[in-house]
Amino acid sequence: MNRHFAPLLACLLAACGSVPRQPAVERAPSAAVPPAPTSAKPAWVLKKGGGYYQDDGPGDNAPDKLDAIPDAVPREEPLHRFANNPYSVLGRDYVPLRSHQDLKEKGVASWYGRKFHGQKTSSGERYDMYGMTAAHPTLPIPSYARVTNPANGRSVVVRVNDRGPFHAGRIIDLSYTAAWKLGYIGTGSTLVEVESVRPGTTMVAAAPAEDPDPIARFANLPEPPPPPTPLPAEARGTFVQLGAFGNPDNAEAFRAHVARELDWAGDKLRTQIAGSLHRVQIGPYASRTEADQAAEKIRLALGVKPAIVVR
């Protein structure tokens, strides 16, 4: 919850790689629509060519009656202090909305599951795959949106608390439960319509349900790893730069999304800190040729080619 930004294009990201050198510290990485949901605990069926990201997927102890989990209820909330700042990802600049505005768009929705259950989102909250939440590139954090699957007419209301997705063509990442209720768990992604919802909007009441204890959802999760140990500042080489952020929480949330999308990056995926700038990079590579090959692999996976940084 994938998981989760309006292009000025590659200019800013390239500029991030050419700013005067500052003392730097690096830290290592901490098809058919499925049948309508029933009241039974969901059985997982993976369709050929669809599904979830590597090492992701449904939890081992999914709650019963996922379809009865209530939608998010829009309410007045103060906007997050940092999560709505402009940022740059994969050569594109994103300027999040800083007020509640009407937004309607059509595009592809994906979802994220157990791999990120309990991890921090861009809002600083823990991702709950069994909640009704979403990641969006530019909607305010927090805010609310109605997401409709036109293939089957199902609709849900989710609370936006994360940034993403950053895959070409995708406009929103939904929690596991939201995707289940929309009927596209088995296909991994589907075409949807997204409409912002303001607090106070008249809503159709969701079916009542006993909301599982949110604390219990995380009770059996492993302890989070200790803060990463900074690497030597003199590390040199050629890097593929994916994003640049002023806010470390946004950088870490994006790094987690990249780890899901580009699982082959492994421990080469890291955040480099230079002054107040947090750059999400993959590397170092021994040569420009190797870095170019990695950048092309990223382009094929995400549809956008990142910048190359040499230091």
C-alpha cells in the first residue's frame, strides 16, 4: 500500500546531480474480474500474467469478511507539514496539492500488500494492508478519494496517506483490502476512475463490521531494523539517481516503493544525504556503461529513464 510527484521533466533531477559537491553521508536500506467478494476469508488465486510484486502478496492471517471492512469516512484533518512539499522522481517534478480541490482522473491502479504492512508511509503512519488507504502522487496528504472499477461498477472510498505509484501509466496504489473490494487482486492492476472527496460529502453508508483491532494487526510483525549505519562519505562511483527530496520521510517512503518495483536492485539501492537533500540512488557501478545498462533496465520497468550521477 505500491507504495503511493506533475512533471517539470528531467531538468530538476539532472540539476540535483550537478549541484556543487557537498560532504555526503550514505545510509544503506534500512483476465477476468474475480468473483464478487464473499464473507469468507479470501482464497488467493494468481492469474497468469498478473498478481503482486515479488515477495509481496496477501498476508498469512487475513481477517474474515474483507468486503465488510468499512470504507474510509472523509473528515477534516490538518495537512501534513512535509508530505505535500514538491519532490522529484525519475526525472519528473511533482507538486502536490496543498488544499482540497476537485480532481477526476482515469488510469491504472495497482496495490501493495504484506511486504510493506507495518512500514512507514509518506505521512509517517504505518501502512495497514487491511485498512482503506491509498498512495497518490499529488493528492493532499491526508485526503480522501473515491475509486471506481468501471469493469464491474464497484466503488470504494480511501484515505490518501502515501506517495506513489511511480510506474508509468499508474495513477494510484491501493491497499490490499481496497483492491480486494474493487475485484482486481488476482490481476494485480486494473483501469479505474479516481475522484477526490471532500469532508462533509454525503456518502452511501458502508456495511457495518467489527473493525479488527488495529494494534493486533501489527502485533506479530518482526521488530523494525535498527537505523542504518552511515557509510563513509568518501564513497565514489557512478550512480543511477531515481529521486531527490528535502524531507527524509518522503525519501524513505519512495525508497521502499522502489524496492518493491525494482527488487533486483538489492543493497545497491540507498539514500545519499548531501546537506538537506536526500537522493535515492542505485549504485555505485564500476563504469558508466554498467550504470547506463541499469538505467535502461529501469526505463523498461518503469517507463522513465533516470539520471546518471558521477562523483
